[in-house]
Amino acid sequence: MLMLFFGTNDLQNILHELGANYKHELIGERLLTTPSHFAYFKIAEGCNRPCSFCAIPLMRGKHMSKPMEELVNEAKILAKNGTKELILIAQDLTYYGLDLYGVRKLDELMRRLSDVPGIEWIRLQYAYPSGFPMEILDAMNERDNICKYLDMPLQHITDNMLKSMRRGTTKQKTIDLVNQIRDKVPNIAMRTTLICGYPGETEYDFQEMKEWVAETKFDRLGCFTYSHEEKTHAHTLVDDIPEEVKQQRVDDIMEIQQGISFDINQDKIGQIFKVLVDKKEGDFFVGRTEFDSPEVDNEVLIDAATGYAANGSFVHVKIDRAEDFDLYGTIV
Ligand code: SF4
């Protein structure tokens, strides 16, 4: 039996061994695994950040931005084939361009993609807080087809945890950044992700996290228990928080967020939103507003008895009812 070994960036050689054409696979008609109306659009691979708990740089290597022309061409082909929403992903979107062009160019890429006919929504997933390029918010304000949405995993809030996590930021800088982003794009939906039970996280650290979550009122928030990954810097520390305490802390944070999400959603009752329909499930068409990413955020459930909405179409929906994480509405 012939065994071959490839690195994570060896796509060209893998395709060659499989008899596929590199240019066709990468630049040509891309096969979507999502419904055709939205696409996860990878703009870079790898990561240059030193986060202590994360094994991704070890597995994926250094940050490598895809050339802008290549991305614009890929977006044109996707749009031609019916893609309306590009969800820009990378381990760290905000680093885009630095390796390739010597400067951050995420704002320029956003504008170039926004010019592609047929692309109605562009969404940013996974921004890094340290060195955040504020100019991307100008692009967000300028262009109607750039969603006022930002997914920025912040991981923790206390200075000692952020320092041990090697996040290159502090509590005050984090608070200031969130305020600046909200000042610049007042109706932005911000999503973040947090880790509970990182080595050495004291009850005091956790209380501070709880207070900050309650005060900041993120639109969306995910929380995970710390996982002790081999070969990471944090693996040299003692994984000293018992699993049940980690889980209890996650549950406590999510309970706070549930209340925040419920209140935010109640304010949406009576408002009309542009909704992209993803699927039909039972008696409902299920879609999302520009403030929601697939799988992780709120869904808008439209009673199918009140009107028809094809998959991949945009409809305007008046919100009639709201729960913790979902909205119910009718087509107007
Ligand atoms: S957590 Fe994100 S930014 Fe930090 S090293 Fe991992 S992939 Fe990079």
C-alpha cells in the first residue's frame, strides 16, 4: 500500500496525486458544501498570534493571505452561481494582507468584494482585538451590502488571564475597543466567544467576567470550557480547574447571556427586517437577518401559512414574537 504524507498547506500536491486540477479546484467552479446562497469564504490560512491555549498555529502554520485578485475572482464565480452572502473567515481576519502586501488590507478587500454584482451580504467572522483595524468599520458604514456584524472572540476579560493567555491586550483596552466599535457603527451586532476554566482562573477572575458580560451586553455570545491541548504554551501550566467547575462557570455565563439575548430580542418586536431564507423546517421558513450568522446566531421563523419564501431569497419580515434566541415573524 502506497502511503503519502502532506502538510496542511499542500493542497496543490494532494490534488495532483488525486488527479485533480489545482487551478480548476481553486480558481474554477468551487463546490459548495453549504446551500448555494451563502458561502464560507476563506481569505487566509494559518495564524501568527501567540494565544497560549491554541493549537491552530501549530497545525495550520503561519498566516497566509490569499491574493486579493484570486478572492475577487472566486467571489464573482460564486455570485454567478447564486451565492448572495459571503461569510469571510480566517483564523484572524484582521491580519489579512500584512504577510502579502506589508499592510492590513481587509477594508480594501471588503470594498472589492462589495463591488461584485450579486453579492448582497458580506459578513466578518473571527476578528482579533489587538491591532484591530478601525478602517474596516468605515467600509461597514459606507456599504449597504457589508453586514453590520462582527464576530470577535475575546476569550477573557481580567488582566491576569489575558496576560497568561498571551492575547496582547488588557481589560481596559478591550472595554475601550468594544465602545469605539459601537460608537462608530451604532447598530452593529457583536458576537464574542469566551473560555471558562483556563489554568489559574480564580473565583475573582470569574466574577469579573460575569460582571463584564452583564454590563457589555453582547448581541451574541458563546462560551466554552478550557481544553488542555498538548504542545500549546498553556499546557506547561497546571490544568487546575475541575471539569465540573469549568462547566458550571460556562452555564452561569450562558444564563446571563440568555437574559440579555431575550431583552435584545424583545426590542425587535414590531420591527421589519430583511431576512435571507435558509431552509424550510416543518411549518416554518427559517431565515436570518444581517445580524445573524448561520448555525450560531438567532433564526427568524416565518409561519409558512402566512406566505411563501423560497430558499435563498430575501424577504422582509415583521417580527411578531421573540424568544431567548429566536424571532418569529410574518412576511410583509
Ligand atoms: S485563538 Fe485564534 S488568534 Fe489566537 S492563535 Fe488561535 S487561531 Fe490564532
